[in-house]
Amino acid sequence: MKRAQSALFDRLAAGDRLYTYPQESLDKLNALVPAKGRTLDVGCGDGTIPECFDADFTAGFDVSFRCAQLARSRGIRAAVADAANGLPYADETFDTIYCVDVLHHLEQRWEPVFAELNRVLRPGGTLAIVEPDARNPFVRWTQAPGSPIRVAPYDNEPAIDPAELTPFLERRGYELTVRPIHIEGEQVERSVFPLWQRLAKAPFTLALAFQYRNQPNKFVILARKQD
Ligand SMILES: C[S@@+](CC[C@H](N)C(=O)[O-])C[C@H]1O[C@@H](n2cnc3c(N)ncnc32)[C@H](O)[C@@H]1O
């Protein structure tokens, strides 16, 4: 699984960018945690998101070598690491941890990830999680494994309902808020599906996108670790 993810994202990030985001979406992500201090971005991708953080310093890691390389080129102290294995940071290193669009790639191996994030976050620190929201039918069906209108590049990255994640934080005593957020972003590499498949899916995905246009595509969990 880890190898499949790293190979996929090495390929998707072969150019100099993995995704493009409008500035408004980057600003929304940056604003989630106002005083960030020492910040870690989990699954930092090509570094586009952490590059916009106004933090004291920003570290990141990604399972994809190419993503970590691109993130470093954008000034992020990026390492190659697997979120579900031991992380290369000392206990309580970070004041803030962001994790944007990564947990749905982990095939629900969430317990070891939350254990490690809890270890490296300082008491009183904030964990900000953003994920595609399975409660939005457009998001659910374009991400679902085996869906005929899947546009997600990997066939096992279903969108998440926040209620699947909150127990991991509640049992560690975090104070939580969960709310919707709308983030636009475009994958740069479009060759995952052949053109004919993209054309065949387009009427259905566009119709669903239109029907659910007012429903946010993601949720954010802001979790404060106990002092
Ligand atoms: C959908 S992309 C999101 C990238 C970035 N956070 C963003 O939102 O633009 C998912 C990222 O998670 C990384 N990833 C997938 N599995 C991972 C794992 N087990 N450990 C660390 N990173 C992982 C991928 O390589 C990819 O960069």
C-alpha cells in the first residue's frame, strides 16, 4: 500500500506541481490556526499548502520522494516518511499540525497515525484535519472505490465521514470542533484516466456537482490537545 501510494504520487508530481489551489482556498487553510508556532504538515505533497502558512517554521513529510523534493524546493523542511510508521521527530516538537487530504489515503490505518501525531504535538497544541466529506454525494461517488464515476486517482481512497475520525481524538482527550469547509483544488496530472473515460463520466459528474453545488466538499476538524 505504502509503495503503491508513493509510486502514484511520485508520478502525479512528476512536473513541478501536484495540485493548483486558488489563493482563496490557501487563505482559508492558513486561517484555520491563527498562531501556528512550530508547524508540521502531514502528507505535505508538493509544498503548495504549507508554503502559504504564516508559521515560525514549517516542517513536512510525505511518503512520496518526489513530493518531499518539491516541498523542499518551496522552502519546507520536508522528509520522506510514512504517516502510519514512526515519525522522525522528537516528542512534543510541534505547536500545530496540519493534515490535509491525507487520511483518506491510509485505508483506515488511522490508529498508528493518531498515536504518532499525538506524540509529536505539544500539550495545548492544535491538530487541523481537512478531508473530503463523504456526506456530500458528489464527493462520495467520485471518490468511492469501484464507482463508475470515480475521479480519485487511486481505487481505495474513499471520502470520510468526520464521525469516523472523532473517536480517535476524543479518547485521547482532545477538545474538538467539526465544521464544513469548501476548498477548491485541481490535480495537475490528468492522464490517470484515458480521455474517453473522462468524457464518458463528465455528464454524470457535472450533473452531481451542479446538484450539490451548495454543499461543502470537505470538513475540518480542529482538535486541541489537553495541557
Ligand atoms: C491528496 S494528496 C494531498 C497533498 C497535500 N496535503 C495537499 O492537500 O495538497 C495526498 C498526499 O498524501 C501523501 N501520502 C499518502 N499516503 C501517505 C502516507 N502513508 N504517509 C505520508 N504521506 C502519505 C501522498 O504522497 C500525497 O502527497
